Amino acid sequence: MSHHGKAKARGSFTSRYGSYGYRRMIGVLVGVVAVAGTALYWANRPSPAHPRAGAHPPQVVGNGAAPGSAPFGKGFLKSIVPKAVVPQTNGLSQSQLIAQLLDPKESLTARRAAARALARSGSEEAVEALECVLRDGPAQLRAAVAEALGECPSPDARPLLLTLAHDADETTARGAMRGLAALGDAAATGVLASSLFDEKKSTALRTEAALALGGVQESAALDALTRAVREIRDETLLNHVLDGLGHRPFAETEATFREFLKRDDLTTASRVAAIEALGHVPDSATTFLLGYATDPSQELRAAAGWALTTADNPGDIGPQLLGWLQQESDPAVRLRLYQALSHQDVVALATVLPSIQRETDADARVAGLGLLADALRTDGHPDASRYFDSTAVAELKNTALTSNRLDQSLAAIMALDRAGTPAALTALGDIAQHPADPACRAAAQQALKRHSAK
């Protein structure tokens, strides 16, 4: 179609769906129902399970927690709360999707879903609707459109993305970086690599480029990340480069990580970031991570434990984790080991129970009791069952009601939920009726509702 023809078509398009440029986006407060999401997660979690792929753990510094947070802090909540459910668009026609995309009264989530569906269709009218948003839409929606263009089969998508990567609005440019990662070809890789090394760009944009390169299969993407690990000195940016590198197969990156961790000019935080990044690898870095069981640094041991927790394919390493746990002196590391053991198919309760019974650190103990709750679902060890009902239930209930940290209270409630014994359900009933934190009441109520539906 000629440029004049396109302009004419766009005119009819605008008249049919209204002038987007004169609409205003209504601010929408999106309530984060973390508690309900948590309960749904455990309701659908097989026994045992692995954490959600792609969950980003906190950096463990000093006390085994993210800087400035509790051991069950943001990373913990992010790893247990599932992503928001995107509205289904399968039943909508193209014209309905376009109307949804351009309607400022629709939620941002719904409009993003429409943008993605339209981008995937790649029709001329769909692309025109997306371009309409790009001309004068709100920043977050423009970013969503830019990201969706990475999945668009239209030949118009590539030049749009390459231009949007340099957009004056940083939010939109970051969306374009993600779109380029989905596109994943040589041209996209070149733009991402150029952005990563462009010191005139903001740290946020360079970070987005680093993370995007981690998802691109082109060998040039691996080359760019490897070079960045050696050359970049800004610690914040470097840690995100490591995160991007950690999303590639360990078979490709092992030499780079080993070389990096041997450097004598690194801070502990950068070493921790490198080790935690290995929790994302699509293959396995288990043997490498287990090598840190005897490292003199408790921060690095805790980072290795957390990476083993978030790994998709840690393998059958229950015996090695139990041996590490029995000799581990630091409570922050023990917390991570209890969490890692919770994701093993088989845990020897007779071996781990004494460690849990001796545990005195509050956070590590909640994690240990959570491990016990998980293991009881597959191993009805009589001593462990008695201990859970006679001691752990009352302790977890008390933690849920009296802890001054929501993450710790929710961890206690989830342990009761996962155990599902009559005593645990009675405790959940008490929490559900207690005038404590509303989030705790809601979590307990959700757990009870799920158990009553069985």
C-alpha cells in the first residue's frame, strides 16, 4: 500500500474507533492480592515442587537476606506468589481487541493483553492500532506495545522496534529492549549490545539490555555478556549482566563464571550476585554450587543455597544438602538449605528431624518447619508427625499471630496449609478468626476454603 493509501486507511481507522489522541487515561489502582495468590500457588503445587522458573532471588548479604530486608523478604514473596492472570482474549474479534486496546476506561492489564493478541496477529489493521497507541498513548501502554512487537510477524514490526529502542521515553525504550529480545535476530542483538555498552544511556536502559541479551540465542549475545562481565565496573550494572548471563545454559557460561569469581577485585555483593544468578540456568550448575558448602564466606554459602532453591533442575541432592545442613553453623545458610530441601523429591525425615528440633533461629526454624510440613505429605514418619502436631502447630500459629513481619507470618501460615493435618487446620481456623493482620486472616481463610473443597 502506498504512503497515501496508508494515511487514508488510518483516517478511516481513527474515525471508526475514535480519536485516541484526545482520550485521557484513567488512573487505576491495581490491588495486589498476594495472599490469595499465595494460597492458590500451594493449592496447585505438586508434592514436592520446584519454584517458579525465572524467580529472581534477593541478594544475600551478611544475614542471608536482601539488603535492608528480612530473610523472607521481597525475593521470598516474589518466589511464592504467581504472576497475575492475564485476561483471556481468545474469544474476542480483531475489532473488539482494537476497541479494548484504545479504550482508556479498560484496565492497563486488559489493554496490554489486547496489544499482545493484536501483535501476534500481525494484520495491517492490528499494526495500525498498535501504531496509534505508540503515537500518543501512555508510557506504560507504549512499553507493552513495544514489547509485544517482538512477537509480531508483520514486516513493519522490526523497523518500529529498532526505532523504539532509542525512544525519548525511557519506559517505552525499555519495553522495546524486551521486544528485541523476543525478536532475537542478529539486528536485534546488535542494538541490545550497543545499548549495553553505551555509557551515555541510563543505567536502567543498559540493565534492560543486559537482561534482554540473556534471553537471546544468538552467539553474539553471549559474546556481548561475556565481554561486559570483564569490562564493566559499575556494580549495579554488572550484577544485572551476571543475571542475564545466568539465564543462559551453564555449559556455555561456566568458564566465564569461574574466571569472574576468581578475581581479587570483587566485592562480596558481586560474588553473591554471580552465584545467585546460577539459580536461573536452564540446565544445571548443581555440582558447582555444592562446591560452596565449605566456603569460608557465609554470604557465599547462603547464595549457593538460595541458587539451589530456585534452580529448575537441581537433581537428587537430598543427601548432600542434609550433610551440609548438619555441619552448617550459620542460621542464614541453614534457612536456605531448608528451603532447598523442600524442593527435593525425597527427604529423609529421620535424618532431618533432629536438625529441625535443635533449630533456634526464628527464620530458619520457620523454614525448617515448612520443610517438615512438605515432607509429611509424602512420608508419614510417626515421630515427625507427632512432633509437628504436638509442637510445630502451636509454634507456627503463634508466629503467624505475633510476628511483626508479614513475610514470616505468611511463611508460618503456608506451613500449616501445606501440612493439612487436623491440628494444622484447627490452627488455621483460629488465625482466620483472629483480629490480627488482615493479610494473615485472608491467607488462613483461603487455605481453609481450599481444604474444605477437597
